[in-house]
Amino acid sequence: MPDHNNTRTPDAPLRPRLKKAAASLLHTRLERRLPGADPIEGFVLRAGRTWTLVASISDMRFDGFTAVRTHDVETVLFQGPKTLTTRWLRTQGSWPPPTPTGRIRLGSTENLLRSVAAHHPLLALFEEDLDPNICHIGTLTSTDPTESTLLEVTPNAHWHSTPTTYPHPNLTRIDFADHYLHALQELAGPPHP
């Protein structure tokens, strides 16, 4: 059933709309200009020039955090304060939206990855320009201004033997601290030296 409180204004400047979403704690849907990329549902926590941080929602519960490149956001849809999801979260003691452990720095990809990895051992990197259906999950082993290296873990919770390097311009989304990553981390254990 459509929510008639949606506000769609793709022509409005998007960064002020993202900041408004963060200030008002409105359930928000971010649609991005990447063909095939999933929209992001949740509550915008902060909007930086380079990255925007969202408390993600899945199955009517908070489920970790998603950072998306701010310039990829095409439409900001405010779902309104009375959505079923918002009302449900409020009744479950899940309000206000959680914030990540540690200060997440949104000014550059390198700073974002360093700040996430300092408190969250597993993260998921997406290169949706290349393939919107694949993400790379692992632990950050190094990062610099142009690329980052990840020791990956398989969906069966087995660590790869060698790390893989990802150029920062290819990264479109970074997920961390969600239920899937937590389960994978618990089953995989620490990476083998």
C-alpha cells in the first residue's frame, strides 16, 4: 500500500535534503543513479560531501549501517513519521535509530574505511558500477588515498589466503555492523595469519 506522505522532488538540491533527513529522523528511501543498485531504506544519520551514512532497515528492524557515495544519490524520499516501520520501531524500544560504534569519518573513502574498520571487524564493499549484485566481505588490511586491501571471507565463513585490492573510485557502498556480517564474523573467527 503506498504511503501518501512520500515527498519526491528529484530537482531539489540533494545534500540539503539529506541533511534534513538526518536532522528530522524521518524514515527515508535513497534512490541512486547506479543502474541495478538497490535503493537504501533507513534513517540518514549524517550527510557528508563524499559519503552519506544511513542506519539501515531490513524486515522492520534496524540492521547495521550503510554508507553510500553522496553524489550517487538521485532521489531522497521522505517516508514520513507515521510509517508502519517507524511506528513499529518506536513500540519496540528501538528509538532513536542507533549510531555506529566510534566516529565514522565521511570526508574521504580512506578515512571512512579506517574509521569503520577501527570498530567493526567485517565490512562489505560494493562496486555497483561494475556489478550491482556482488559485494566483497572481509577485514581491511590496508588503505591509502587511492585504494584499499581486504582479506575476504567466503559466504561459508572461510578466509581467503591472500588479500584483494580495490580502487576507491570503484567503491559505491560500504555496509557494516549488520546481522549477516555479525553471523559471518562469529562463524569465521579471526583471520588466519
